[in-house]
Amino acid sequence: MKHGKWSEVVFATVLFLGAAGLLVLRFSISQNDLWQICGLLSALAAFLIIVLVGRYFKAHVISAPLEFLGKHSGNMFMVHAFFYGPCSALVFWSHNAILSYFTLLVMSLAFSISIEAIKKWSKYNKRMTMVTNWVTSKLHA
């Protein structure tokens, strides 16, 4: 094997073992979490898993939906809090946490898709580029 191939295997192993170790540590201290670090350990493990999957599993089945959600993630982040307030009865219709999560996901995604359609119809990106170019030309003149 080439040197580069071995280093990739070692790197993938370190990522996997690091994520597994963080999760084991997180669940072993969850009853006595004096420093309140369980959330941090979970976040670090999730980050390592995302890096591992993103780097070594280039399956279109995984990447296409994630790219689609990534395109809409900003809009979804902005509108999900709105759905918690005025539309909370609709989000929590089932009184089930998992179904409520997916309901919020679908509602936010549908709203984001409609926002992007309106932006495309109104040529928002073209107009914003024109305004940005005009402002920067005035600032640099």
C-alpha cells in the first residue's frame, strides 16, 4: 500500500474511535454530569461522524439530500422559530417528539422552497447583485 492510503486508513480509524470514545464518555457520565458537558461531547462526536461520512462515503444517495437541505438550511433556521410560536399547535399536533420534529422540518422546508421560488420569480439575486455592485462602486470611487 502507498503511504497516502495508510494515512487515510489511520485518519478514518482515529475519527471513528474518537467519535465512539466521546459517545461512550458522554453516556458514562450522563447521570453525574457535574460540569454540564454531555451536550458538548455529543456535538463533538456528531462533528467527527459528519467529517467521517463526508470524507469517505461519497454516495449520491447520502450527498444529494444533504446538499438539498444545505441549500435551504439558512431559510429553515430563520423560519423554524416562527412556527414554534403562532403555529405551535400545528407543530405539536401529535404530542410525539419525533413526529413534531419531522413536522417542523417539513413545514420549514416547504416554506423555504416557496421563499426560493419567490426569489427566483422576482429575480432577487440579480437585483441584489446589481445593488451590491452599485454600492461597492460608490464606496471605492
